[in-house]
Amino acid sequence: MLDTNTVSYIVRGRSPAARARLYGLKSDEIGCISVISEAELLYGVSKQAPGAARIAALNILFDKLRILPWGRAEAHVYGDLRAKLERAGKVLGNLDMLIAAHAISTNATLVTGDKAFAQVEDLRPPVNWAIDV
């Protein structure tokens, strides 16, 4: 499951390494994003000056990825995760917490360069494809 920052690096051409890893997925690997990341990315495009090229690049990438819906299972994981992090005094942004809960509920490996996810013990160890950023 690619985090928003990884998708952004790929779309903007900031990380050829991440792009190569995505387009080199093996037949037994599935690239996906949370619908939460889709919303964040669409917001990012909307707040910039209109640009057909940016929207087209994002849509090409969305066609390559499976966009996972948010549902009740994710909501339950989110509630437990947020309470657990708060009790431990750990801080994670609201949208990052939603994405982490989504990755946990689907047993996905989160692909991110964001070190904040390392504090989420229930999350499979994140990996960073953008090693050139």
C-alpha cells in the first residue's frame, strides 16, 4: 500500500527509483493505495493551478493501482489504533492514522518515506521505495 508521499514522488518524477519499483511489480505483488490517499492526492491537484498534465499523470497512476475502499473493518482498527497511540503518548497525523489503520486492516505493507509510521507497532514494517529522494 503506497502512502500519499510515495505516490506524489512518482507522479512528480522526484523518485525514479519508486517509479521503477512500482512498474516492476511481480505478478504476485499488488500495488494499492487507500482511498484516503486518493482523496489527499486529489486535494493536492485541486489546490494547485489547473493543470491537465498533472491530473492525467495522477489518473494514469490510479489506473495502475488498486484503490482500496474504507469500511467498517478499517474503522474498528482505527478506533483501537488511535486509543493505543494516545495512551502511549505517540502522535500521528489524522490522515496518516487513517492510512495506517487501513494498512493494518488489510495486512498490507506500507510503502512510505515517512518515519512517523515506524512508531505504529501493529503495522507491518514500512518500506521506502523512494531511496533516491
